[in-house]
Amino acid sequence: MSAEDEEKEEKLAEHTPAPPSERIWMDVYLDQDGRLAKHDWCLDTGIIKNQGGEVAKPKGFYITILNKMKYILEKDLGHKIDSPKISQAQISLILKDLDKVDGFYDKWWRTESSQLETFINVVQHRRPDLSKRFIIDAVTRTLNG
């Protein structure tokens, strides 16, 4: 990744929070009690900041998942022998598709579960033969180390 790309990515991820007096009351995400909390929002985009504790994962996390999927398919671990492998070109295409998703890596408002849902759709768009269960298993393996 060039310095220009990194600078562009940082600018996309930056948000200008509204002043504290302008915060808005909203439901707290994943709160069983239905409590309200003051939420920041971006003056530039109007996006409301996620306050649920579920934070989006960075791009490197998804690169690791894709490489783990490649390894699993190459070694026939838990899959039929001679199952289709995933190529580096397919990994690059999947990553480009993820980059096109609006705010996919934005930790300010994106949640991990919404990222996972989008990730599964993008992978299955390029590789419809990979099951949702296989993709979730690769994510779980990555989270567990």
C-alpha cells in the first residue's frame, strides 16, 4: 500500500464529532434494559457513533481470515480431498470488493457483526461454493489464534 493510499484511507476514517452539547439521546446497542445514552455524531457525514462495544475489525483481520481459508483449503483440513482451492487472485478480488463497501473498516460506526455479514456475502459472491459455515469457522479460528 502506498503512502498516498494510506493517507486516503485515514481521511475516510476520520470523523468530526459534534460538540458535547450537541450529542443526541439514543438506545444503547445490545442493551437488554433498553437504556438510553448520549451518542456522538459526525458533523461532516451525520453518522452516529456506535456505542455498543462491538467494534469493527481492521483490514488486516480480513486478510488473515482469507489466508487462513486458503491454508485450510490447500491442506484439505476438514474438507473433501481435491476441493477447489482459493487463489491469491481471488483473495485480491475479495479485498477489492470489501474496499468498495462504504465504511467497511470504519470503527466509528460499523459493528463487527455487520462486517461479518458483509464479508460472508462478498466471499460467497466470488466463491459461491464456500459455505457460510466454512467462512464463519475460518473467522472463529482466526479469533482464537
